[in-house]
Amino acid sequence: EMIWAALDCPSGWVATPALGEQFPAGARIVTGQIAARFDAPVRAGRRYTTLGWLVGTEGRKLFTGTALYDESGTPVAVGSAIWIVILPKA
């Protein structure tokens, strides 16, 4: 579950600026779907770096990607997510 969180959270962080640019104040996002591919074991006690990026938007959907890299810069896990924008009550 920690690896899933490491892939989920950075994708939300990169989705947030698009939220403020395209939707009214008070809009929020929730994870609609997340998928991941694990290319190597992730070991406790080792250092990793995460990277997230915005892929695009479609209506109230925000599409993002993430990756988890080991200390040598090799990706050990890659994820994609769809975030759903929840609009504030009028």
C-alpha cells in the first residue's frame, strides 16, 4: 500500500494546478482509477524518488502519470491515474 501511495499522491499534486486553472474555486479532485506496473522489487530502507506529470484533461477527468525511481535513476514502478473533479455546490 505504501508503493501505491507513492504513485498516487504525486499524480494528485500535478493534477491540482490544472484544477485551479480550469474549474471554479472550491472544486476538488478524487482518484477515479489508478493502475501500475512494477518492474523491479521495491525494498524497505532504500531511497526512491517519485515523479508525476499531467497527461491531459477531458471534461472533469484529469489524466496523470507517475514513476518511482531507485537511487540509480532506474524506474521500478510506473503508474497512471484518472482524477475526477468534484464541483462545488452552486
